[in-house]
Amino acid sequence: MLLELNIKNFAIIDNLNVSFGKGLNILTGETGAGKSIIIDAVKLLLGDRASIDAIRAGKDEALVEAVFDIKGYGDIKGFLDAAGIPSPIKTFEDMDEENLIIKRLISRAGKNRIFINGSISTIAMLSEIGKNLIDIYGQHEHQSLVNPDIHIDIFDSFAGLMSLRDKTAESFHRFSEKRIEIERLKENAKTIKERQDFLLFQSQEIGTANLKPDEDLNLQKEKEMLVNAEKLFEASNIGYNVIYSQEGSVVESIGQVLNRLKDASKYDGSLAKNVESIESCLYQLEDISASLRDYSQAIIFDPKHLEEIDNRLDLINKLKKKYNGTIQEIIDKKIEIDRELEIITSSDERILELENEVEKLKNETIELAKELSKKRKAKVLTLKKAVEAELSMLNMKKTVFEVRIENLKPEGLSYNKVSQGFSLDDKCDFRLSEKGMDGLEFYISPNIGEEPKPIAKIASGGELSRIMLAIKRVAALAKSVPVLIFDEIDAGIGGGTAEAVGKKLKQVSKEHQVLCITHLPQIAAYADKHFLVSKTVKRILKDSRTIAEIKELNSDEKMMEISRMLGGEKITDKTVEHAKEMLENAKNTG
């Protein structure tokens, strides 16, 4: 059960700590006091989306923390072990408890954190644990009963079929994705052919050009050399002649100087270094002259080759402009085009392959849907009897409750976006959806002799509240969820019906811990623990702030709160006597 709840800096809550007990925990207070804010905080511990708007004004971080005793709940402990989360903690105060501690921090900086038994966790883990810990019945949830689409969800949850349904949905989605792909390929066959012709032209155009990386840069350099061949020949040839070949060349002159210095160095050794340096320069000049000679001899002015280069550059520039890229990008474009062509060319083979896959997936999905339908039908009578028994105790005696299941009607052979399903073929009398092959709706007859009709058409607000309470009670027993929270279950009811609901909640609380927000004294009178939620204005430094507070009431305070709920702000002796009588009756009948 939920042992303790600690909330800080959440909405109008500054710092709230409350310890809940076994049985029926009732929360009352004026409208707007903050009761539902407490439930919103609990929802965060079940994996609900966090918003920075919920952080109290002027604070950087909000905290919600809860301690649960999960002794006896092997599924939860098994999940913790599988997720690598530390085992439940035994406290020194009560070694018989096995505590699960969940903490969630919401930060304005966006660094939201989740801790489970001190270990950092994820929303997915929190949601998985949460759905096995607490079931919350929200203020307006009974109104969802007027939507037949959710009846199948309620039923499958009660019947323990969600795992099989998830498996069916997974198979259906794979089947539908493949089938949609086939339809798309067939519908786009003409467009694909036009695309194929266009891509073939592009691939051949680029392929015929036989482009090489950086070819344009290399050709431009070669063109520059051809255009300036005469200048290059003249410069290199003159250089060769002046340095080496002509009479009185640089090499000849330096050679004469070198010979004289060699003779002179016999008389003064200090000239030897100069001789060595000049000798090295002479060798370099000879090498340079040989290189210039070879360069000049290799220069050929070829007007035809220059024209070929111009033509090639012109082709390259046209392709670069057409495909809006460099040579390398055009080469990459061809690879991309060829890859797409390969896919398009194999579309017929792909369709055949997909049709084989679809047939297998269709058969798999049908088998799962049939198994799901069979198991649903086997649970119909169980839910009917259980809900009727619960309604009988909620002042809806002799009410007939029915679950009607029938095949989803075909709606053409293509995918139906509204119903999210497929009709299989013109011989098939049902349609597949992610929830199987069934349509399911709840029917009731509140009055003897009347034919059962859809809940959405005949149930009043008060009846919807009680029907949902009955279904929640039955589903909770089936799922063994330890904690049930009812946020204003009293919509549309009063008087004797409210007292019947109070008795029912008291009965439910013998098998589950129940937290209930209510405005009805007939329900509050059955509380094992009664908490008053109120808001006050406190002055903090220079500012006045509204703060929500919660207080567990003793027997006298409980009587006065019941009196207030009966008579409003003005409490008379008569309302106090009425409150005493109501509490005494609840004690004797609860």
C-alpha cells in the first residue's frame, strides 16, 4: 500500500507530507483547496508527463516522493529484479514491510530525474511499475463510458488479455505496413515508370561522360600550358643556354673562377671553403640546366589537343551546372541514381515478395485475432455477473449488464483510416484492426422488463459513475492492483445512492487500500482515515503566498468536517447531531 507521500514546491503545495493507512482514506475540503493537485502529484509517480508549469512559482525544482509497502506483490519485485533495480527495503521501524521508494524531481532547467529505490530510472520503468501499483479513477472518467470505443479496452484489461492484444496489434501493424506498401507500389506504377526513364537518362548521361575526380582542375592546368607553350619554351630554352650551353655561359664562367681559386688555395688554405661552396653551386646549376633542357624539349604545341581539352571542359561545366555540384558530387549523384534505379527495377519482384509476406502475416494476425475473440467470449459471462452483483450493492438492483461482441464489419478492401483496420477480401465477413476482429460494446437495462440498450444512449450521469465504479472494482480484483484512487466518484449521485457508494468503497477497502476525494458526507462517514485539505494565505518575507495543507482529523474534527459537508459554513446543533448519527451508522454497517 501507499504508506507515505511527500510533495514539495508543486503547484500551490509548499511542503506536504502525509501518511496514509490501510482501508479507506478519505480526502475532503472546499473546492479548489488542492485535493486534485495531490492526485496529480501521484500521477507523476505513475509515469505521467511532467511540466515545468507545475513547479511552484519562485522555485527551481519540484519533488514528489512516495513510499510503498509491496510485501506479497511478487510481480512488482520480479520487475525490479529484471530491471536491475535494488530490492525492496526493509525499515527498522517495521521489519515486516518491504518498501519501494519512488522519487521524481522536476526541474526548470529540464533535468528531470526519476529514482526507484535510490537507483536512477526511466519513465518506461516507472510506467510499468505504476500500472501494477495504483489504479486512478479520475473525476470525469465515467463519461468515457459513453464512448463505445473504450469498452473493448476496459474489457480486455479486466479479462487479462492485454498481452495477447499487444501481440495481435504488433502482428497487425506489420501486416498493414506491408499491405500499404504493396498498394503504394501498385498505385504508383505509372509514376515509377516515368521516374525510371528519367533516372536512366541521367545515369547514362553521367556514365557516358566518364568523369574523374578533379579532372576539371587538371585539364585547366594542361590548357594553361598549351596556350602558353611558346612562352614556356622560350623561357626554359633561354635559361638552358645562358646557364650552360652558349659560349661564355654561367657554368663556363664559374668553372674558370673555380679553377683559379683551386690553384690559389694551394697557397692559402682558407680559400678551400669558398672552393667547396662554388663547386656545389656549379653542380646545382648543371642539374638545373639539364632540367630546363629536358623541359623545353618536352614542350609540344598541339592545337588539336587544345581543342579537345576545351570541348571536354565545356562538357564538364555543363554537367556541373545541370546537376548543381562538383565533379565528385556528380559522381556521387550517379551512385545514388543507380541505387534508386535498382530499387525501381526490382519493384515487381518486391511486390511479389511483399505479397508472400502479407499472406503469412495475414494468417498469423487472423489466428491471433481468433484466439483473442475466443478468450473474450469466454469472459463475457464472468464480467456480466460480477458487474451486476456490484451494481446491486450500488442501488441498481435488477440492472441487467451485457457485453455484446460481434465481428467488425467490412468497409471495402483498402485500409480504412477511421476504423484503423483492413477488410481482407470480398469473401471475408469481418475486418481486422489492431484490437483484433471484434467490436465490443456494453449494454444495460436499469429497469425490469426493458430491453438492454447501449450505455451511451440511456445511462444517466449518476448511473455512469456507479457502473464505472463497479467495473473498476471488478477489474481491480482481476488485476490485483493494491491501491485504488477515486477522484470525486460522487458525480451525479446523492442521498441513499451516495450511502450505497460509501458502503461499496468501504467493502473494496478491505481488499485494497483506497484513497477517495469526495464532497459527499455519506461517503466520507465511512473513512478509516479522514484528511482535510485546505489552503491558507501565508506571508513569506514581503510576499503573501497561497499554500495547500493537509491534516489528518481526529474523531471530533472528523465529526465537525462531516457537519460542514452537511450544512455548509454555518454548523448548527442539528447538523452536528446528523453527523454523529451518520458516523455511527457507518461504523455499525461498514
